[in-house]
Amino acid sequence: MTAGVAPSIRSAYAVRMTVYERRMGDDDLEDLKRARAFLENPSLAVRLTNLVGRPIEASLGVLPLPIRNRVHALTRIAIQKSLETAVSTLGDRSLRPSSDGLHKILAGASGAGGGAFGILALPIELPVSTMIMLRSIADIARAEGEDITSYDGKLSCVEVFALGGPTKGDDGAETGYYAIRAALAKAVSEASSYLVQRGLVDGTAPAVVRLVSQIAARFGVVVSEKTAAQALPALGAIGGATINLIFIDHFQEMARGHFIVRRLERKYDAEIVRDEYERLA
């Protein structure tokens, strides 16, 4: 374009070029398709049902009410401890591939112990398996270019625990990937602001309580499904290890999809990524 072209025409041309330059490339579109495939995969309940041969929703009735209440209380504690660990220790920024297999081995070993001792081992096994998953999630985040030394990056790791996938009682408005992120956005922002100011996790701080409560509410459903499967007779250590392998594989896929989307959002406008994600449906 020359200097003699009217400013309005030059402006329109610039806008068109900006849109063109921000359009997602073919490789990035393939990555987004892969991310969507991960994030829209069957829920953990479906995967566990395929393993144990009966609907997990029905298996939940096997758990007495005190046990179910205990599961949700332990879930909240596990999320709180994971947040504390994320804030204090996650900090590797190298670009090597993630070690998914190693974390699966560790999760399987944890599940074997839980399967051998049944529900009695839950207060020990759940925090351990949750921490192993957080480490795996952070490893995937790092491999996708996330800055896990920042509070935003660390909170995005913990946020994955809310992406467990839909359950039978959910509707589309509650379970869509972007809907869940939108529901958590305010709590994540407030917790991030708190951490920037304080640099530590206070479990009684309203910002932290809100975030932990929202994540634990969704993660607790998935943990209940896992616990119901482990409570079935005759599973034992091998069954417990297998269930934990399914458990961590599920969240590794959630993490991979989540951090591919976040990587693309850093490269393009977030709205462009969301529009393409929804178009792929």
C-alpha cells in the first residue's frame, strides 16, 4: 500500500492482515483437534465401567453414606495439600518431554497398596495418588511451554482436577471444557491475586477456600467413582493398581488437552482458539 491510499482503506487492510496473521496454522489446528479429543473423552465412570463390568453409578450405592462423606472430606484435604505443594515446589521450566510413564508406575504402585487394604487405606492412598497426579500434570504443563514458576501456571495445574469429564447427572452447560474454566475463572483470579500478595497458601483465606471448594466439588465426584470401583469385592492389589492407572491416564489426557489449549491461547487470541475449538464440534 502506498502513502496516497486513504487512511480508512489502509486501516481496513491492516485489520484484514491482522486477522489473517492470527488465523491458526494447520499444525496448530491439528494440535487443537488432539486437545479436544482428550478433553471430550469418555468420563472416568465409563472407563471404570468397561473395566469392572457394571455401571459405576450403581456401584456408588455400595459405599455407605459415612464413607462417601469421608471421601469428599479427604478430597478437599488432598486438593488443599496439592495447592500448597504447587505454590511451594513446582518450578522446573525445562523443555524436555513429560515423563508420563514414570508417573503411571508410581500411581499404579499407590493403587496396589490401596487395593490390598481396601477403603481403610483411602486416607493415605488418596493424598499420595493426588500428589503424583499433580506432579504429572505439572510435567505435562512444562512440556507444553507453561511457566509453572508463575502462580497462574501453578493454579492452572491444580485446575485440571476439575476437568474430570461429565458424569451421568451433568448437563452440557456444566461440563463443557470452556464452561468449567469460566466457572472457575473468578476463583482462580482471586486466589492468584492473594498468592501474589502473600506468596503462601492460607487454607482459611476466602479466596483459597472458594477455589478449593469449587475444584473439590468436581474432583470429589471422580474420586467417589474410583473409590466405588476399588470397593468391589475381589479386586485386590492388581485391581487397585489397574484402577489407578486408568485414573492417572484420564487426568494426563485432561492435562494434555488443557495445556495445548493454553499454549495456543498464548500464541493466538483466546477467542480465536475458542471459536476454532467450538467449530470442531
